[in-house]
Amino acid sequence: MSSIAQKTKNRKLLYKKEVLFEFWTEPLYCYMTVKRRE
């Protein structure tokens, strides 16, 4: 029981990390390309 709950918790954390990663890399990538163009 507890192991299943732990896996679910880990999956939620992983999902949050992935969303944050996507959220941060998009603008950062755009910023870097703009800087390079200058």
C-alpha cells in the first residue's frame, strides 16, 4: 500500500519538475537566441 502511494507521489513530483522545466526552458531559449542575434 505505502509503496504504491510513494510511487504516485514520485510521479507527481516528476510531473511537476517536467512542467517547470518546460516552463523555464522556453523563455530562456528564446532569450538566448535573441541575445545571440544581437
